[in-house]
Amino acid sequence: MNYNSTRDSGCIVTAAQAIAQGISQEGGLFVPETLPVLSREDLEKMIGMSYNEKAKMILSRFLTDFTSEELDYCVDSAYNDRKFDSANISEISRVGDSAYLLELWHGPTCAFKDMALQLLPFLMTTSSRKTAPDKEIVVLVATSGDTGKAALEGFADVPHTRMLVFYPENGVSEMQKLQMTTQSGENVSVCAIKGNFDDAQSGVKKIFTDPVIEAELEKNGQMFSSANSINWGRLVPQIVYYIAAYTTLVEQGEIAMGETVNVTVPTGNFGNILAAYYAKLMGLPIGKLICASNRNRVLTDFIRTGVYDRNRDFYTTTSPSMDILISSNLERLLYQLCGKDDAVIRDWFGKLSSEGKYTVSDSVKEKLQADFWGGFCDDEQTAATIKKTFEEYGYLCDTHTAVAVKVYQDYTAETGDKTKCIIASTASPYKFNDAVLAAITDQEIPADPFEQAEMLSRISGTTPPASLMALKTKKVRFTDSVDKEQMVEKVKEMLK
């Protein structure tokens, strides 16, 4: 299988090239030329398989230039009991009669990003040996909180790699900030920027396509790659867990083989829900894809109107990983919906860059709304959902998962669709102690995040993740903060 660029259909690369490079030279994103077909027989074969076995079966369809031995090495190195606190890698909890929370946060950083970013370093180093054996890979990342830590954890001290992370100074939770600024590893660097996530993401994209920096890296025997979901190696592992979850529900007798399910995903950058869409195109019986946004409702408005407009107020919310106004992975979806017309994509995303706005055609809008439904909720509704879910079901969810639960409930109320639904649960509630505590108790909340965790544990009867509590004694290593205009110089400084 080969891959095209969304902005140049004539650009054709292998899977290894797509993963090692991260983004196409003209700024497009790599997508498969064709998607593999997932038959009912394939799904039946997965019944009884381990998560790793399912992952290898699915990944082998996309990464056709990887040998079976290479896939075994990558998958088994990523998904094991040293890194995940669940033998199943992910877990599924039923809430009510028809909702299933797919817990994707049992990895080392307690967020769904671990599902991809524990695998990506092995995919990337294997890819670089095939495509650029003499180069050091410089992994450059913008994060709204979870990607940064998950990437740092995955790439720390991986030979022949460097890891550079930028995050919005006031746009992550205290626990997320501690996770990044205390990260160990000789090959990692972290810096805050005075701005929001979109500023960080735009800065990183500009650096990627800067010919002067590219030439300097070439001279130093280095090349850029990305651990953001713009990298196909980040996205393809996410397809795996939707297919794996479906077959697990069949194994558990919760659904019948071939039964249609809906999927609800809290998302800002659109990668997590795009993975479910690709699984649907492959043949997984998915009905509606319910896109859940917080107060930064740019995706909700786009799905409902066909107009993408980032010219609006930006809000800092209690679900900070979704505080995004430029959803990068939407480009991959639109490339699919417009018949892979790269000229159309260049036009729309050129307008997004110059005017902050574009409008899709009526035919694309119709296709979009056939598969997707968009909804949003604010912080007050998020808190009420955390409280209600805890009181009614004894289930404690984080702020992002609560957004998804609320939007799913809104969808069923508006449409009457009672189809069983997989809801992506994207983070441990202990990553957002203060907001979760404020939702379930009227008691005074301490300022210290570790005291908050202990209080949350007492009230909820749940156990804080050991990896988070261990941050209490770790030394802060990274304290720098720069203006967004200084990111280029900061990268040069990080790379010496």
C-alpha cells in the first residue's frame, strides 16, 4: 500500500516514508491510496484474539512494507504489562443500557494518546532504518496537553531521535504541565509558548515547511518528523482500537456480529474520530459518528453548516485538550469526501490560512452530514454530567469524556436513535482533579494537585494512577516560555 498527499495527489510514498517524514513537503497530510477491506470473516477471526494479535492483523493491511517480524517487534514492544495497567490494553465499561465507555487511558501517561504514542517510536525508528538510515529524527510536537507527555514518554532516550515539545503556557492542567516539565531523558526538550494551542500548532507547521531550517537540518544529518496526529503513524494505531473494541463487545455478548453501533468521540483536532471513520469505510458496522466539542464549537458549527470559521473567540475550558480552533485532521476527511481532489483541498486550506474561513460544496456537506453529527457542551454542562454519571452509575469520568457523554445524550434526545454506542473515554479523571472535584463535591478544594488527587480518591473510592502520584517527587527540568514568534529560534537553541 502506498500513500498520497492531500495537497498533491501525484506525491506517492510508502508507509515507512509517510511515517518517517510525518508531513508532505508542500504541507499536505499523507493518506492511503485505498483503504483495506475488513470483511465479516476478518472480524470473526479476531474473536478471542489478544489486543496485540488484533493490532498486528489490522496494521499489516496498512504497513505493507513492514515485515511480520518488524510488526511483531513494534506491537509487542508497545503494548505490554510494563506500560499498561490492563492486560487488555483498553477496557470497556457499560453506562446505562446502550452506552459503552471505551477506556483508552490505561497507559503510562493516563490518556488515549498512549494507544498510539507507545507504538509510534517503534514504527518511526523502523521506518527511518528503511528510508533514512543515517539521519537523526527530530520529532517536533505542538500539544494541548496529552500528546506532549505521551510523545515524551514514548521517545525518551530512544536512539537516533530528538523530541521537542511546545505547549500553551496557560492552556493545560497543572497535572499535564507537571507531566511534561519533569520528563526525564537526554534527548527531550519542552517549552511553553505565550499563546494557545493553535498558535503552537501553526508555529510547528511553519517550521516543518521552512526551507532554511530544512537545509540546516540536512547539513547536520537530521530530519523533522511529527508525533502529532498529522503523522499517519499516529493515526493508524487509533483505527485498531475501534475495531478491537467492536470485536470485544461481540465476545462479551453485548452486541451481535454485524450489529451496527454508533461512535461518540470528544475531539478538537479531529484525529480520534477520523480513525473511527476510516474503520467504518473499511467495513466496521458503524452508523453515526457523533463529534463532541466543548465551548470551542468550531467542529459542531462546521458539521451543521458546512462553513469552517476559526474567526471567533477562543475559550480556555475545563477540557483543555479540546481547546482548538484549527482541526488539522479534518483535511484528511475532506480529501476523502471531495473525491481526492487536491486542488480543492489547496483552495480550502489556503483560504483557512489567509482568511480563517472556507465553505465546502453542497455535495461534500451532504456526505459529511450523512456520517457525522456534531454537538457541544459548556463547562457547566460538563460538570453536571460528571456529577450525574457518578451518582447514577458510580462511574467517575474526566472532563473530556463527560463532554462526549453529554453530547451523546443530546444526540439520542434529538434524533431518537437508540443504537448502542461506543463512547471514547480519553483520559483518567485524575489528570483534571480540580474540575472533577468541583463537579462532585461542595467541599473546599486544596490548591495542591496531589492533595486534590487524595481528596478525589477519598470521595470517589477510586485509586489514583501511580504514575501521576509519582510526579510529586520529580524535579521540574523545563521552565522556559517564549512568544510564538520565537519558536524558530527556540528550536535552533534546543538542537544546539
